[in-house]
Amino acid sequence: MTDIPYKKFRLGDIFEKLPVKKAKKQNLKKSPDNEYCIPVVYAKYGDNGIMYWGKKNDFTTYNNVISIVYNGVISAGKVYAQERKTGILAESYLIRIKNVKDIPFEANLYMAIVIEHVIYPKYSRENLATWDNRVENEEIMLPVVKNNDNQIDFDYMKRYICDLMESGNERLDVFLERIGIKDCTITPQEEKLYQSHFGKNREFAKFKLGKLFKAETGDVDLQQKDVNGRGEYFINSGAENNGIKGKTDRKAKIFPANTITIDFWGNAYYRDFPYKMATHNHVFSLSGEVIKNKYVGLYLIGQMSKLPLLFSYDNMATWNKLKTVEIMLPVSRSNKNEPDYRFMEDYMRIVEKKVASCIL
């Protein structure tokens, strides 16, 4: 592949911005069904920029094009290849290669990745990634046909992406087998349950960490010098590598798997393995019946993700402070004082599928 020639192209010279009649938000739904079956792009990070679904013929659609989000705190400059008929709601637009028909979708996928690599770091909510006089003037490098550097090599881009996908599918199969997922298919029932997490009918309640968990600390002041690659994992404070510093066989208290650790910064991690902990940096091991399994454990730490906003080096997360902190958890419809563990598990299993389906 090193002998493939490349050439720099100005986006506005090779792409055109497409005219559209935009969708109206009041006519859209959050989830697709037989009637609302046309994806609609908005200022969204992920999910190919698709946030809503609409009816056929309600707005302009194009297929096998590229969408660019121009606004949003984290979405400005995101670029997606749209294979099927797709519409626009707002904060985004569609482009396609000029005067060339039947471009392989894989070529659009290739170009979308290249464009995003160039524009995503440059644009923001304060510097919108609009087309006119901005993104259209950006330049990208694309492969060209040998002996004709004015002709973009779409066939090469297709081969390149197909090779990546084939390799990725092999790795995905290994990954799915390792974590016990037979396939990544999301059933309609699972998608409904997943969406209900964000719906008005799903009830949540506040629970204090001190009521949910029992907290323990280590019994030895382990240090980085104790890491020797043998024994149990050594947990210290910090976000790097989830607080794992390596392994140590130094004699110290061993904490069981299926527990949660929180350090003095507020970083929370679920542990599915036995470990030892440092004592000098206030690392706590949380246990209790609330951690039913790894899926519930992962859900719980997700609800603790904002703890680092509450604590710092000058305001360390001691257990006396942590035990009064409240987190929001879904509750059982029959008992509003009891967390809905089954829902947490089912929800995280679906999240696992969604994540796995994105890995190539």
C-alpha cells in the first residue's frame, strides 16, 4: 500500500453541499418503527449522528452521502458516512462528491474518516464547522489513480475499508467469544428497555453510598516499588489504567472480586478480580449485597462518574464524606425504596452489546 499515490484536495473543489428540506422536530420520534423509519441527523456525538426518526416524504433524504455536524459542545466537526436514505433536522448538513455516480459506500466511509481527522480538532461550539468559507476550504489527502493524479481512487478506498472490516470482524468474533456474547443483535424488546432508561416513566431515587456499601481499607502501605509482576493486582489512587499499578506478592490483605474501589479523587472502578490496596492514598473497597454481579457493578460505577467533580487534592474523598454522597438509581415499581437490580443488569447487557458492535 505504500506505493499508492496521494494528492491534496480542497473539500469545496470535490464535494458539494446538498440542498435539503429539513425535518420538523414535532414530526419525529426518538425510536424507529414501521412508520417512522427514516433516520434524521442532528448535533449528536455517536450513533452516526442519528437522534430521531421520521416518515417517508416528510423531508429531503439522500443516501450514500456524508453528513457533517457543525454545532455542539462535543459534536461540532463530527463526520459520518450515511449509507441509507437520511435526512437533516438541524446543526448539520450533507455533502457528496461532485459529478461522480455510484461511489462505493466504503469510499465515503474512508473519506468521512479523513475529513473528521482534519476538521474535528479545529471546530467547536464557538467556532462552528459550517460549510461556506470554512469547511469547504479545508484540504485532505486522498489516494489517486496511478498516472492520473486528478482521478480519486475510489476502488482503492473500498478495498482498504473492506480489508479493515474483515480483519475487524475476526477480532470481534474473538472478543464476543471471550465475553460470552453470541451476537450483537439488539432485539426490539431490548431497544425499548434501553430507551426506557431515558424516558419519563422510568423512576429513580437517591441512595446514600453509606447505605448501599460497606467500606474497607488496606492494611499495608504498598508502594510502586512493591510491583514485581507476581501475586495479586495492586490498586492505588489515580485514573491511569483504572488505578492498577501492576501485581505484587508482598504480604497484604486481599480484597475479593465483585467489589468497587473509590480513591481519594473520587475515581470509582468495578473489580472482577482479587486485589491489594495502598493505604496512603485513601483507596476504599466497597462491598455489599447491592453488587449483584458485574453488570450491576458496572451500572453503579456509571452512576458514580461525577464523583471526581466533588473531590480534589485539597478536598480528598474520605469515607466520612463519601458515605453521605447520594447517587440516582432506578427503583422497583413495587417498592420505591429498593433499587431495581434486574433493570440495571438488563440495561448494562444491552450497553455491552452496543459497545461490542462498535468494535472493529
